[in-house]
Amino acid sequence: MKNDILREIYMVLETRRDKPIDSYTSNLMKDDNKTGEDKILEKIGEEAAELIIASKNDEHVLEEAVDLLFHTFLLLVYKGIKFDEILDEFSKRRKPH
Ligand SMILES: N=c1c2ncn([C@@H]3O[C@H](COP(=O)(O)OP(=O)(O)OP(=O)(O)O)[C@@H](O)[C@H]3O)c2ncn1[C@@H]1O[C@H](COP(=O)(O)O)[C@@H](O)[C@H]1O
């Protein structure tokens, strides 16, 4: 199902964390000369800036927003937060009008 893609990607990222391979996300999460956290946070800053520019230019907004969401997911995976915790947090905030 299309709406399972986020859970699927999240599970892939958890595997990249727990069984690292030579890939973009494993390498980003790896603590080497910088902690994985710092490397991910740098990317989140970069992607946030790219989204701001994209929005002001009215181009590539979707792509840059997904880059930011993706790297935010990567931070949550690095921190050990489970996908269902994200869904539960959004559910808590639902205010049916
Ligand atoms: N959804 C994504 C995804 N979105 C963006 N990215 C990467 O995030 C980076 C985005 O940063 P930028 O846009 O800044 O592009 P850049 O290549 O860093 O270049 P610069 O702009 O920094 O110069 C790129 O390298 C993209 O490849 C992603 N990398 C991986 N995924 C998913 O995560 C899975 C695991 O990825 P790997 O561990 O790399 O196999 C993949 O199968 C995908 O499903």
C-alpha cells in the first residue's frame, strides 16, 4: 500500500543502523570523526535552508520538503525512536473540530 512506504523506509533505516553497510544512511549514522547525530543535524540544517530557498523560489518545494522529512526520520531512527511513536504523537495532537 502507498501509505506503508514511510514505515517501510523507516524499517530500512533501522536495518542500516543496526547492520551497517557502505551506504549513504549507514555512513551518516556512523560515529566516526563526527558523531552520527552531528552529521545528521548538519544535514537537517542544510535541508531546512534548501527548503526555505525552494519555497521562496517556488520550485522543488516537494523534493526539498521530502529531503528534510527524510533526514528528520533519520535522526529519529538514530535516537532509537520507533515509527509507531511518531504516529502516536501525531494522534495525540488530533483535535477533531
Ligand atoms: N529516501 C531516501 C532519501 N532521500 C534523500 N536521500 C539522500 O539524501 C541526500 C540529500 O542531500 P542533498 O539533497 O543535499 O544531496 P547531496 O547528494 O547530499 O548533495 P549536496 O546537495 O549535499 O551537494 C542525497 O544523497 C540523497 O541520496 C535519501 N537517501 C535514502 N533514502 C531512502 O533510504 C533508503 C536507504 O538508503 P541507503 O542507506 O543510502 O541505501 C533508500 O532505499 C531510500 O528508500
